[in-house]
Amino acid sequence: MSYQFTIIVPVYNEEDNLLRVEQELSAYAKKATKSTKILLVNDGSKDKSQELIETICNRSEAFEFISFRQNRGLSAAIKAGFDYTNTPLVGYIDSDLQTAPSDFNILLQHIGEYDLVTGVRSNRKDSFVKNMSSKIANGIRRSFTHDGMDDTGCPLKVIKTDYAKRIPMFKGLHRFLPAMILLQHGKIIQVPVQHFPRIAGEAKFGLWNRLLGPLVDCFAYMWMKKKYINYEIETRS
């Protein structure tokens, strides 16, 4: 089958969520507006995630996986997904499924005109501390990047693959994907998507990851922006 869209699903110790991931993404693939396959990226899980991933991939040709030798973090998992994607469009969703795969169809409506479409979580179902730390972190990031995005931490995005593959990833850069598309002179947009409480597994980010870490990453982004190489070929022999 010829696929048009790859959904990356980073996985780290999500054995309690993976069968639901299989069920919901299989259901989405049947109604997706683009022919869709799913790439599970096992970020060095220490539970039974890899065993479940292999079972899922053996059951359906629409599922593939890559597995890290060691835990390398969310940005590394997303970069690996970009590196191994061979479809024109790529997206990702967290394996906790606090966002709905069906909302990919909403994002895909805009991808023709735009180069990155990101969700913005409406009526978030997270704790007060998590919501406030995310709001503060997003405000700090916007003041550095001027990307105009309200919720870059939303784990629901669609990107044109040629843009995604040119992003020079570093740890924490998953929060700066819209800004990195702007550095390529690409067009970005955010659209509201659904949000749900986590019903299984444990959150992988604490206060440091949501607030203090992103502040440090802003300075790394500013350095990269100053040094970023961007060119277009006009003619060639």
C-alpha cells in the first residue's frame, strides 16, 4: 500500500496504554483523509512496551516500530521518527492519548496551505500546576521566538516531511517545532483540538521539564537562530 501520512508515536514505559493506542489509531486509519501508517518509537522502555509493540506490528501492516537501545528523550524519539519517515506528511501524537487521533483530520485540512499545523488544547484536562506551568513556559517561549503559538507542547502536529527532516533537533526542541519551521520560511498555523485526562500510565514531565527546562532551551534556540543556515537552489547543471 502507498501511504501519504506517517504518525509517530513516542513510547516510554507505556505498557498500560499501548493496546488502546493500537485500537484508536487503527480506527483512525480507517477514516483518515490521507492513507496513514503508524510508527511506534520505543524510547528505551524498561517495562513490557517492546513486547506489546512487536505484537501490535505483527497484527497490522499499518504499524511499524523502531526501538532505541537506551532512553534518549522525547525530542530524540521525534527526530528518529522524522529520520525514518518516507511519506510526504508526518505527524505525531503522545502514547497517553490525551489528544484524539480523529483530530488529525482537522489538522490535515490545513496542511496544503501551511507547512506545519499544530493543535492547541482547548479546555485542558490537566492539573492546575501543570496548566499554569505550561502557560508560563509558553509565554516565555513566545517572547523569545515570536512564533505566535499558544501551545507548542500540544502532542498533535502535522508537518510536511521535507520541512521536518531539515530541522536540526536538540534535546527539548520538540517545543520549538513551529519556530524551526519559521526559520525555513515555512508557514504555520494552530487549530483547536480536544484534550482528555490521562487514564493510564504516568506523566513523564515534571515542573523542571515544563517550566525551567524550556527557559534554558530558549537560549539554545536563540543561538541556533543566529547560526541557522537556510538556502534555496535557483539553478543547477
